[in-house]
Amino acid sequence: MPAAASDPVPVPLAHVLSGVSFLTPPTTAQCEKQIGIACYAPFQYHEAYNLAPLYNKGLDGKGETIVIVDSYGFQFIRSELAVFDKSFGLPAPPSFKIIQPAGPVPPYNPKKRPMMAGWAEETSLDVQYSHAMAPGANILLVETPVAETLGVTGFPQIVEAENYVINHHLGTVITQSFAAPEQTFPSAQSILNLRSAYKNAAANGVSVLAAAGDGGATGPKTLTAQGFAATFFLHRVVSWPATDPLVTAVGGTQMHLTSTGTHQRPDTVWNDTKLFDSPAAGSGGRSTVFSRPSYQNGVAGVVGTARGVPDISMSAAVNGAALVYLDSAAAGGTAGFYLIGGTSEASPLLAGVVAIADQYAGHGLGLLNPALYQMEADHDPGIVDVTKGFNTVVFPQNGRNRTVPGWPAATGYDLASGVGTVNAALFVPELVAAASG
């Protein structure tokens, strides 16, 4: 049964191309030949985001900890990551810890708890690609038990867990690959009541990232028992926690890469709606809960009086998907390499870059957004503008094709890609300088 719109749940944002897997990692050419879309491996991300100059200087996240927050998590994630690392020649993280500060997570049983399957895939993506970007960083997976509290399913436990991490100084960057449209909460006040972890993070130099969402200009209105969208809003919506002004909202791009990871052409806004026959695009728009924060005053002509999202974007396309290893339990059948995208890919990708920036700075950078918009205003070359694509979505619902108009990419800040994407070798020192300034 669909979940009621008044019962928001943290929705995992991984988009898995169903029915397609490989026993060993395929090349981009093999994916394009066999299924007609591109797929990318970690070494291609390293090249595309220009990480080699940082790695060559010993900047790979060493000494930092990336905190990944996922409902349920996945009890076999350690062995999955070991296979992923071996397959792509990556070192194991120096430390990989799993904690459950909001209460014990029940054993993995997707038949009894259907939402566990989606969260297992989400956890696999988050862990593997944050580690791929910052292979020298420690990984801390924070799992929550997801129980309903006052009609706001799962979010209080997430807030409790994140406050625990911040209070115990367990990491300097937190990535969240879940979202719920603002309109699914009982009231604006119910969202404001859940902000304590973000206030805590900002006061303690911890950067918090959140996937902007995967519905383009819309978002899920009701959910299936498995936690996936059943119906979508037919008007523009944006999702929390990405809309929180104390969070960096990470939107989605599509990369167009060669077999080695060099750009064939510039990144565009992620929009795979035709591939899925449902909304599948980087979310963006204006909040109905939060007013424009001061750091967005320079883009007031775009956001108006509201908080605008996203702030920045990373790879999220399924046509250009990340190759993720899923064991048989997570895959619900055959173990292998699956093609996964979504802004739930984009957020851990950026978390890896932020961990490297924290290493460069020698401390956590805290709220990134003032620095990002200063960098955009200064035309820093570490921010790569995304000027093509859009997040309008056209999809069937209740027997009719529906259109929710979004926004096109444009020169400078826009509501489809934010300030753009990154050239990491330039972005890292520029971010640290802007944050310090």
C-alpha cells in the first residue's frame, strides 16, 4: 500500500537499472554495445574530476572520516566493499566502522521489511563511491532502525544519530542520500523541529551534504511498501533535508566520458526520465519552508525570496551510471556489478572531495555554502559551470502523460545544477581559501 503523504519517510535515492548486471566490471564500450547506455568505473571518475594532481600530493582524504547515514544500512557491506576494491584496484579504507546510535537495526530481511532492499542498494552505492573518491579516508557508516514517531517516519532517529556523531567528533563531513518533499510533512514547523543536527554541525565545523532528489521539478507524493515512488506531485516541489540552509544540496549531472574518463563534451543536467518512463532527473527549485539565506543574495534574481536548490552538482545519471557491486542479498538474486545513478550517487561523490579538502585545510570546513557562492561570484575555475540540460519531467500517471515544468541550465547559478560541478584539483584549494576567508 502507498504511504500517506502526511507520513514522510527518508526515501533512498539510488536509481538502479533493473534486470542488468555483469559478473565482472564491464567497460563503457561494453555497456554501450549491450544495453545502449554508458557506465563508468572509479578510475574514470578520478580522471573526469581531475583528482590525480591531488592524489600525487598525498591528498586522498587521509586522516579524515566520511560519515554516511543510511536507514537500516546493510549487514554485508564490508564484504561487498572488499570485492569492489579488489575489482577496481582500490585500497581498503584505513578504517571502516559501523555504528547504530539510535538503536539496534533488525537483521536484514526484505521479505519482512521490504524497504530494507532499497536501503541495501543505497548503502552499497554510498560506501563504495565515497571511498572511491577519497580512498585514504576512514568510513563511518551510521545505520538507523527506522521506526515511526509522531507521523514523521525515520527522521527523528536520523537526527539523533547525526547529533551523536557530531557530539562525539566522529567525522567532519556527513553525506545523506535520502529526501522527502517538503509538502509531505505535516507542517513547516515539523521540519523546523528536526533541524537540531544541522545547527549542531554548523556550530562544530562539520559539513553536511544531502542529495537534492531524483524527481526533477517534482517528487514522490506516495510510496510503495518497498519505499519507492508510487505517485508524484503534479506541481513543483523540492525536498528536505536538501532545502535546509545549513545543508549543501547536491544536484545531478550527466557526464559524457571516454573509456579513460576524459570529457567528450561538458557535463549536462541529469535527466533520464525517458529511460525510466517516470521522473528521473536532478531535483531543483525553491523552498516553501525556508527563505533565501544571505549566501544566496548574489543569486536573488534566480531564487527570489526563497532558499534555492541545488547548491552544486555531481554525476547522477543512469546513462553514465556508476558500477556498483551488489552481493546476492542486496541484489535480491544474482551478485554482480549493477548500474546505479541518482543524486544519492552525487552526494557521496562530493563527500569524498570534501574529505580531501578537510585534509588540505587540516580541519573541517563546516557549512560550505557561503564559500561555494563566493567562489561562483569570483568565477573560480574549480567550479565548472553546467550550461545545458533541464529538469522538466514528463511522465505517465493515472493513465495520462503529465508534465511538471522545471528549469534549464544557464550561465552561472541555476535551479537545475546550482553553481555547477567541480574540477577537484582546483576546487579543493579554492574551497579551503574561500571557507577561510
